[in-house]
Amino acid sequence: GLCTVTHEGEGGTITLRAPDREIAGRLGERTGELVDVRALFARFDGEALTELLVAGVPAQATRTRGGETLVATAPRIEQIGPSSLCLLPPGELPAGPFAGVADPYAGLPEAARLPRLSRTTAATRAGAAEQIATTAPRIELHHLGNSRVLVVAKADATEPARASGTVTGPGRSQPTALALEAARLRLLPDALPPDVVRAHAGGGAGPLAELPFFALRSAWLLAEDVRRIVVDDPEQGHVEGRAHRLVLSQGLAAGMFVGDPDAMVPATVARTHGARTITATGACVRVFQDQEPRLQALRRFPGRRLLWLPTVSLHEPGGDGDFAHLGATCRGDVDVLPGEIRFGGPVQADGLRPDGSVDPLGLRLRAGQLRMDRDATTGRVIAARGDSVDLDWSRMRARAAELELDTRRNRCTVRDPRGARVRLADGRTLTAEHIEVDYVAMAWIAHGLVLEQSPPEPAKEPAR
């Protein structure tokens, strides 16, 4: 090949060309080891690298430091700042330093045209073990000092930015697997650099002094226009989502999905745990680990007055009964826990078909306040308690100040000092302050009862 060296004061330039991929070397700590290079141009000012352009089939740069290994693979690698590199697909090279280079990408495999960055970190007492690969039409690496690197991946009109891999947090034996597609990804090594953490810790060092800042010292992922994210976690289960913006915290094992307030498109998250799937939509949807896994659907967009009424749907594939498939819309926030669902405002709940459409024969429940109790193991709804309730069901109708449904005992209890009303399928209407109904056996207990008899209502026909 060819090697040209020029001197310009305290600096100079280096130009290298080779017939195939014979060029290999090292250009400082930030760049690491370069291999599989066909053409290279570098400009130095003293010992500082001020300009770099590399073409290969594809070129590969490897840097290992502080327990972290970065492997950058791309047809083109360019320096875009004093401490920044950019990975790019094949493109035209400057005629000056690369005059005479016919096709620097000849023989490049189709699968290697997109830039790729692989990041591997070993587990520490305070940090997770990671194996994350990022591919995108443009990947930027910004060195923040020491071994800290900010990664920015950007999509184009045809290819999204993708990230996939596994993370094994401290004290965990099983990893969390992640796959993500978005218009832009930003992978932050931390939210607060080590010097700032030590300053807030009063100059102290070590795990105990830095424990309050554990989440801020861990990695964060920010994404925009998220087409799809899939997370498989041993505690959270299988999670899929879409959002206008997404924030993931490794240290907190938490995610915030934010909808688009301008287009009025909510964020959507579906979590499958065991045999049951819960899907939540809202202006924001939070997934996090408190004392137990939690899912929150929030109605307010951050920093905006616009609202989106949260929805929650529950599906149990192959399940039967009136509570196997349910959907609810709430005027307040919704909090989903393994043992219960809390609705923070007036709510409308409907029975659904397995395909998600409203079941015309299913349960209809309107309440000012509502809480559903769930079996923490199976996720099945076992009870519902609400205030200012209006129930319309194929088994019965009810209107009361308070209502409780116990699916384990087939029992519905209503209370109202002004008189709760229950209409059974056989045409009897009960009015009393307190009524208990076995809605399978059609047996009831009431105190101070007023009983009315009318012809039974005709059976409802399924909608065509």
C-alpha cells in the first residue's frame, strides 16, 4: 500500500492506503486498537489527534479500560470533536487524502454495512454486568473522562436505531434481556459523574458513602420515538411497550414511558406475568420495582396541562368466567400491583372478549372509586370494591353507595343508607340498606327489604 507522513510545525498528518485490510495500529487511548482498515487519514497537533477518518471492510476499533470493553465496527469511523468519534455506513471519502482509492468498501458484507457498537462490562459490587450491542445508521461516542462514554445512536428514513443485550444487576443470578428500536438512543454511563457523587457524599468514598446515589451512578438509557421495546426480567416478567420518549434506569430497574402530547398518542406497556397479560396506556406509564413489581398508568403529560385518561386491560389466555378479560378507563391515575389494582378516580370497567373487543354480555361497572383485588400468584381478579357504583351484568343489576364483588364465593354485597337496589335476572327487584346476593344460586339476604316482581328480562343476544 502507501504511507504518507507530513510535518506541520509540532503536528502533521498521516495517510495510509492498502489493497485490502492490512492496516492495523493504535491511535491513542480513546481510539483503541484499529484493525481491518483499508484507508486512514489522521491529523495531529502535537500529541493531540485533531482529525481522523478511517475506512474498512468494516474497520474495527477495540478499547478496554476500567473493566469495560467497547468494540466499534463500521465501514467509516470519523472524529467529530476533540473527544468524540462517529461510526458511519459506507460513504464518499475526501478526494485529497484518498485520491486514487477506487473503492475502499469493496468486498464489504451486506450485513456489515450498518455501524455496530458492542459494550461489555464485568460485574462489580455496585455495578451490573452488561452485554449490549447497538446498531444504527449513525453512532456517536463521546468520551466523558476516565472510562466513561456517552453513546448516541440515530436512525434514518429506513433503518431504526437498535439496542439489544443482557444486564445482570448486583445480587442477581439471572439477567434481564432487552431489545429496543427507536429513532434515537442515548446510553449514559451515569446520571452523575463520580466527582459530583463524591462532592454530594461530603468527600466520602466507598459503597456506604455512595449508596444514596446508587441509581444516579448506574447506567441510564434515553430513547425517542420508540417503535418497540421488549424486556424479559426475572421479576417484572415479559414487558413490551411503545412510547414517544422512554427513560430506563439500570440502578432502579425502572422505566418511564411517555406519550406524545402534540399528536395525543399515549404510551403503551403490556406486561405478561404467568398466564395473564396486563396492558396499560396513559400519558405516562411507569414500570418499576418497589417492594414488589408495579405498573402505573398516569393521566398527565410531563410539563403539560393536557390529559389522557389511563386505560388498563387484563387478559388471561384460555381463561373463562366474567373476570378473565376486563378493560377499564379511569379519570385518575391507575396503580397495578401483584395483589390489587387501584383506580384513583371515577372508573368505567367492562368485560371484554379474548380479542379485546367489548363483550355485549359481559360485566359493566361504573364507580366513583374502585379497587380490584387480585390473586398475587395467578393475577386473576378475585374481588372488587367500589363507591357510588352502577353495575349492569347478565347475572344482575345493582346501584348502591358501596358494592363488593367476591368471585371466590360468587357473592355480591351492596350497601346504601338511602336504599341499595338489585335487580335479578328472574325479574325480582330488591331494595334495602344492605343486600347480599349469591349471583350463581340466585339466593339473597337483606334487611328491611322491599321486594318487587316483574317479568324476567329477555336474554341479551351477542352483537353481530
